[in-house]
Amino acid sequence: MKKSITSRYQSVRLAGFTVIEIILGIGMLSVFIVANFYYYKSALDVSHQTTSHIQSGFLLEEGIEAVKLLRDESWSNNIAPLTPGTHYYLSWDGTKWGTTTTSVLVEDVYERYFVLEEVKRTGNDDIDLSGGGFNDPGTRKITVTVSWNTKSGTVSTKTVETYITDLFSN
């Protein structure tokens, strides 16, 4: 009789441990699945942000090159008439670049514009960064800016600056 009570107690005890082990196993599996989900979601978010930053870098470079093409085509028609300090947007008509003051979205996501500034020279013909000196009508400082809305709702912005000159005296 004593043997049967002990074996019955051990089988109930083992059955209890089995249920606890199953519950713990399901819990650990659930934590693993949820952790993997958040890991992959984070990886996709970072990938999307990286893609946006790379695209904006290409758009900045394209903006500088487009303004240089406008300069190469005709400084007197394409660059000299533009008002310093004004936001100009680049437009592509299928054959050549143009400028407009109306906002243009690139790929319905990115806003790209450029601003021209007058360049002052010192008596030694160096660029005067302090703003003094005399105006150089054949040189302009270009600032190209690209901005876009991120997934989090903030606006991300990248900017690049360079100088252009009336290289071909046209």
C-alpha cells in the first residue's frame, strides 16, 4: 500500500512539472518571437533611413551639377539674372534644366532648392568671408538644400555649399 501512494504522488508531481515546463517553454518561445519581430522592424527602419540619406546625398550632388550645367549653358541668361538670397527650385523639362521659384518635390518626397549669394573679394583677389571687400560679379556661392519628412514626423535636412564662376564668359 505504501508503494502505491508514493508512486501516485510521484506521477502527479511529474505531471505538474510537465505543465510548468510547457508553460515556460511557450513563454520563452513567445519572448523569442516578439524580440525577433522588433529586431527586424528596427533593421527595416534603419534601412529606410539609410536609403533616404543616400538618396538625399545624390540629390545634393545632382543639384550642384545642374547649376553648373546652367552656368555652362549661359551665365548671363541662367545665373546672373537670379536674385541672391532667393530659393530656386530645379526643374527638368526632359532635355534641359531650368529654375523656378515654385516648390518642386523630387519623387514626391524630397524638396530640393538652391540659393545663390554674391561673393566679395579682398584687395588680393581672395574671397572675403567677412562680407567686406568688393563684389565679384563673375562668382557666386551656391547652397543646395534637400529636405524630407521622416517616418517619425520630423524634417531631415542636408546642405552643401560651393562656388561657381563665369568660367566660359558667356
